[in-house]
Amino acid sequence: MILVLGVFEVEIDPIKRQLHLLETGQHLGRPFSRGVIGPNEVVVTYGFVGKVESAMVAQAFIDKFHPKVVVFTGSAGALSTFLQLGDVVIGDEYFEYDLGRRDGKVEIMEGSVRLIEKVEDHVKEAFVGRIATGDSFVDNDEMREKIRRMTKSIAVDMDSAAIAKVCKENKVEFVSIKTITDRCNVEEFQQNYHKYAGKSAAIFLKIIDHHFIE
């Protein structure tokens, strides 16, 4: 089984609409749909913001459905200057930029190499790199540059590293597929979010419609 997560419904809607539906319901107060796409059984859910909620939802759905694969789709802000609006980013590593520890150690979670390769095979132009995660909306150039230098990441969001951590602890394969909606600018985000929010899910839909992922 594949678990597909999104912050808001629009981020998983392309997959949700194509499900040959088997079940709908709520778990942990979040709506879910379970069904079949191509040769794959898929569960989709949404409704969380930030590291605590994303980790909580990921663990609850892993416990309930026991997926072998977790995919997080949606939007991200660009840290690297070479990224343009609408570009697709595939996370190969995940970093919590706002986690401070006394020992100074930093844990970097890794994405599934198998899943990364699957996505790369079906996206003509995708950027693979580290995604930084923190509990703040990065909305200015100074903060953007600070996080870029500190984490050596190409994109930033509020959820990926937390879900990656949960998947690592549960030994579940994980990848985050994000579409750039802004360059850490609120106005750009508002202008472009609905245009690009479902793009990553639409890409993953094409993959699972024709290929068995598990």
C-alpha cells in the first residue's frame, strides 16, 4: 500500500479524483480515501501544518494502514537561485533547520533511492536535493539565505523532515515531491499556490497508474 500525504486537499486532489474508491472515512480527525490506481492500493489524506502535526498524522496513518511507501506531495519555497516557479523538487535528504541540540549533532534523513529513481524516470526536468524543514513560513531574503547557507538545501517547507523522521523510525520508504510556488515570498506564494499545488500529485499519479510501486 502507498500512503500519499498533502497539507491541503488541493495537493492530493489529482490522485484522490482518480481512485477506484474502496473506502472513505476519518482517522485522527483527517478525512481519507482508500482505493486503487493501476496496480496499486493507495490511501490519501491531508490536513496538517508544521512538524508536530505532520509527524502525528504520518504515524497515525502508518499505524492504521501499514503502508510500505509514503509520498508527500505539495508545494515548497525555493532556496537555490537556479530554481524557478513550477520546478519540481525531489528530496533526497531532509534537514530540520530549527532544531537546536546541545551536542550540536544534526540528523539528516534520507529519501528512498528507489522512489527517487522512479520519479526521475517520469519527470523530464526535476531537481534532486536536500529539503530543509522548519516551523516557520520563510518569507524574506535574509532568512532564505541564512537557511540555504546553514543547511545546503535547495528548497524549504514545514513538513518533509518530520515525515521523513517518522518513516525512518518505522522502516517505511519515503520521498517528498514538491513543486516550487515561490522564492520565499508571501505574495508569490499567494499568486502561484493554486496553480502549482497539485502538480506533484499529478506527476506521481502518472507513475502509479502504470507501475507497481511496492
